[in-house]
Amino acid sequence: MCEMFRNDPRRLLEPSRRSFILAASAAGLLLANGALAKETKTPPKPENVLSPDASLKRLLRGNGRYVEGVARRHDFKHEREALVGGQNPYAAILSCADSRVAPEYAFDASRGDLFVCRVAGNFATDETVASLEYAVAILKVPLILVLGHDACGAVKATIKSLKDDKPLPGHMQTLVTGLSPAVKAIAQQSGNELDNAIRQNVIDNVAKLKGVAPILNAAVDGGKLKVVGGVYRLKDGKVDMVV
């Protein structure tokens, strides 16, 4: 037997080969476990891991504090430090770009709490839809709020543009394109035309986001995402839910 091993040096290498394969397999397992551990690490803000309903309740509680003028004190320094390695916001907001409407203030939220997309007229463009898909698919956000506000200049300008049959200058005409469906939908309604159009625009964009395939509609159907809409009152800061 010993003579056979001496005559065939390949036999001497077999145990080493087996050891190498076993070691490589073990290393692969360790790497896989390490990657899994990295994927399942504790989120930077564990309190933000909420159900869709709990997320909405938290938003509205924060808005209540804001309206009453009893907003919490936020330690921005330590919040920044805690969020260097990642984020897990508990809600996403599609808001108007109006300087008087600041979602983080309106809902008394801290850094890392809200994933905010802002565009004049708070309607869903391809870019904002993509951003919200990222929030839902990657950041696991359970709630999207479309937030309009009263006296919206973008909606008002769209109403005037359509009535005068006169396009807005520059790229502002894209706002008219995005907002005109809501304005036209309420043309025969009674009441304040601007208020009706603002409300309808929120309703339309909630419906649009709920139906966006393949990410948002699947999350809604699976109960992992809720899409709602509200209108912010400039006078007192209260958000009235409309859908």
C-alpha cells in the first residue's frame, strides 16, 4: 500500500484537495451568512418599522402636535450620526414644492422619518414614481401620502391657462399637462373651482400610485403599502384626509 502511494504522487494530493474543497465550502458558507447578517441588521430607527395603519396614525399624531404648537425637540446632531449608515423612513410624502408646506414640520418628524418628493402641484411624474418605488421596494416604506394644500398656485395657474387657452412659459407648461386632468374633471362641479381641483388632484394621484405596476400595486395588493391623500390648510397647518 505504501509503495502504491509512493509510486503515484497524485494519491498524496487527494487529502489536500478534499481539505481545500471543504475549506472553500466553509468559507462560502461564512460569506453567505455574513451577507445575510448584513441584510438583516437592525435598522437605524427601529421605531420606524410600522404597519401601514400605524404609520398613518403616527403621521396624524405628529400633525396634531404641529397644529397645537407643541412639536417635540429634535436632537439633529445625534440624529445625523445615527443615520450615517442607512435609513428606514416610516412614510413617504408626495408634496407640493410650495415653500409654505414643509412635510417634516407639518408632521413633527425627525430626520430619517419621512421620504419626501416635492413638485409644484404634487402630481406623480415618472421621476417621483421611480423615487417612491425605491422607497417602497428598497426602504420598505409602508405608507405614501399625497399631500396637496389650499390656494395651490400651480393648480390656479393651470385653471387660468386652460380658460385662456394660453400655455405657460418655459417648462412650466408641463405643470399644466400634469394638472389639467383634475381641473377638467371638476369643470361641472358646484362650489369653489380651485378647492375642488386641488382635492381632485390628490384623489387622482392616489389612484394613480395605487395602480403603478409592478412594484406599488403589488405592495398595495399584498397589504404592505397604503396610499392615502390629504390637503394641508395654510392657515392652521391641519391636514384634512380626503382619501
